[in-house]
Amino acid sequence: MSATTIATAPRREAGAERPPTRRGTTIAMALCVVTILLAVLDSNIVSSATVPIVRDLDPVHGVDRIPWLIAAYQLAATAALPLYGKLCDTLGAKKVFLGALATFLTGSALCGMAQSMGELIAARAFQGAGGGGLMSVTMVVLRQIGAAAGPKEGKDGKPGGGDRKGNIGGIIAGAGMALGPWLGGALADHAGWRWIFYVNLPVGIAVLVAAALVVDLPVRTTRHRIDFLGAGLAAAFSTALLLVTEWGGEEYAWTSPVITGLAVAAAVALGLFLWRQATAAEPILPLSLFSLRPMRYGFAIQGLVGVAMMGSIVYVMIYLQVVRGVAATSAGLFLVPMAIGMTVVGLLSGRLVAAGWSQKTFVVSGSVFASAALALLTTLDTDTGLWTVRGALLLMGIGFGQLIGQLIELVQDTAPERQLGVATTGVRFFQTLGTALGASLFGAVLSRVYAAQGPGGTTSDIARLTGPAREEALDAFVSSTSAVFACATGAMVLALILATRLPGARTKV
């Protein structure tokens, strides 16, 4: 497949002659925050509403298709990420932002109107293609809004790197990730599962119209080529890898021909993708980015954060429901302390970095807090006080709140201006792959430890057990989740080691 040339009509760079007003900047920033919330909530909101969806659309065979329902959005979103980054750098972030939002809203409407599981899965994939762009492209928009508003002075009187609006986007994304399952369950219980998708429409349409009128960003005037072959290879690699992590050990044995074939396909696609990036005139993810130390360490740490967040959020929810008997909706409320911690400390660290503090300080500090929180979760037992769980999640929010926003800012500060889009989507791409690998690793650890220590059967049989057999099963399950949290702690300790390798000074002043 050959690269295709895309040109844009000449036009002055928006804001070059007339800087945006403070009011216009605030409105544009608010629109971006709402957009990020829509994208993040929809990436995990369905997980807590699968029962009413299956009951309505396919009560006989729907349960077997739930994995596809949950995975369709993430697969499409991840596969599209590299292309979105290059389109931002080629066409300008505003056009791509509006296109991604329109795609997301169309997919939301189709999801709400679905009359079968097949239709809903297809609509979720279409929605995910837009949602993946919303998360990453909006981070680029936030960055350019801050740049257009002009730099702020640091504590030494020197430029402090501009408004750290991208940091806010990262924190809102983290908070939305924590609250998504709870909101999905609440909407499904009180308004019907279709409103999980319909609620996006009035909000999203308002954002779409307002963004078209208010957001004023630079428009690219030079000719660029889009490496569609590279984008296709990236999509093939990520899709094959995600399917391995989704199906391995669950739908198919790890040594089955399906999983083996997908693993080989992922390896081949990755090799071809790297070859293409090394030889393409304008690669979709330039390998030159990895020559920058903050960039390559930032990508790696973000991937490890994805691994650890999977271990914390998902398996804390599983522990609460299986071991402590907490209802799904009530279990989601346990994530509120984590969301609060992420938001408050993330905003605070963003202000301090804008004042001239080193980003490395907060990446290292965040890694320490997150590691400590995960280590605390390894001590959970069948009768551990629930306030201990809440405390661990608050501590984890304090850690991840420092990490998520600052890692995005670190990469954006380091990237050359002409590659801001591909660098920002690269952060999301590595986090998504880390999450997928974490899901696979932790699922395998949970199953193996439970099989070795449990009374026989699988974790799905625990609900039917009674008496001593149930007590034995719960003890084995707690040991299994402790092993999972220990692995997540190891991932964050590795992230901490990498964080100490970051440059201590600001990447740009």
C-alpha cells in the first residue's frame, strides 16, 4: 500500500495575529474536558451493564458474546491511535478532533438503537474508532490551547512552560476511568441500558457545535504524506496482541492453534511495522522519537502504569464482590477515593510544574505512592477492614494522579512541535498495550494460584460453594488476588527505577 499525499488549503495560523481571549480559552478547555470524560467513560461504562444488555438483546446466547462486546471498543480505539496522531500533525488538531467526535456520536446513536448483540458489537467498534481519537487528539488540542494562550512565568521569573492544560486532561481521564463502571451500573439500573449511549448525544452535539465555533487552532499549510501502510501494520499488530490477551487462557488454551497463530501474526506485524517506520518518508510513529531519553522512558513508564492500573481497579472490584459480597454498583463507589486523589494531587502537581518544578520529581513521587498502595493491597484478607481498601485506593489515586498527567506533559514537552500528535497518541498507545498485557498476565496468575490452592474447579464456582469448601475457596481466592497485586507492585517498582533515569531538569523552558 503506498503512502497518500494530503494537502490543506493555505491559511494563516489561527492565533498568530490575534491571541485567544481568556474567556475563549476557558470555554475551549471546558469543551475538551467534557470530551475526554465522554471518551473515557464509554471505554469502560459497558462492563457494569452487561447483564441487562444480554437480558434484553439475547438472553440465550448473549453471555458468550460479552467478551466481544467489551473488547470491540478497545480494539477499534487502539488500532486507530497511530493514524490519529499523524492526521493531527498533517491536517491540524481541530479538524481531526471534530471528525473523531462526529464518529463517536454516530457510533453512540447506533449502539442505542441496536436490536441484537451483533449490531451492538459492530456499533461499539464504530464508536471506539471515534473514541480512541477523542482521548489522544483532545490532549493535543489542550496542549495547543495552552500554547496559544501564551507562557506563564515560573518561580524564577523565566517561562514556566505555558499553561499545563494537558495535565488536567490526563487527570480527568484517570478520574473517568475510575468512575465509569459505577456510572454505567447506575444508568442501567435507573434509566435503562440504552441511555448509557444516548446520554452522549445531547452533550456531544453541544460540544461539537461549540468547538467548531470557539476552538481556534493553527491549521497546517504544508503538504504531508500519510503512511497508511504503517498505520495498517500498527493496527494489525495491536489487534492481534489484544486478541491474544482477551482470548488466551479463557476462550482458547495458550497453546492452541488460534492463540499461537495470533501471537505469530502479532510478531510478524510488529517486525514489518518497525521496518516500515525505519524506511518510510514520513512514518506514522517515527523511530527518531525513541532517541530522546525522556520520550522512550516516558513511553515505557506509561506502559507499566497501564499494567498496574489494570491490577488495581479490576481486581479490587473482583475482591470486593467475590470475597466481601459487595454489590457491583456499591463496589464502584470504592473507586471514589481513588478518583478524588487523582484529581486533587494531579491538579496540584500540574500547578507546581507550571511554576518551574521538575516533572521528574512528580513521576518519581507518583511511582512511590502507587507502589506503596499496591503493596498494601497484597495484605488484604477475607476480613480486612473495608476502610483499609478505601485508604489504599486513595493512596493509589495520589500516585497515579501524579503520573498520568505528568507523563503526558513530559512527552509533549520533549516532542518536536511537528510531531506533537504522534507523540501524544504514542503515550496512549503504550498505555493501552500495557493494560492489555496486564490483563493477560494477571488473569493467568489468578487462575494458576487458585488452581494450586483452591478446593478444585474454577473461580466461577465459588458462588455455588457452601461451608468449609467455600471458606477454602475464599482463602485461595484472596491468595490469588494478593499474587496479582504483588505483580502489579513489581511493575510499579520497575516504573520507579525508570523514573529515576529521567532528566532532572525541565525538558523545555
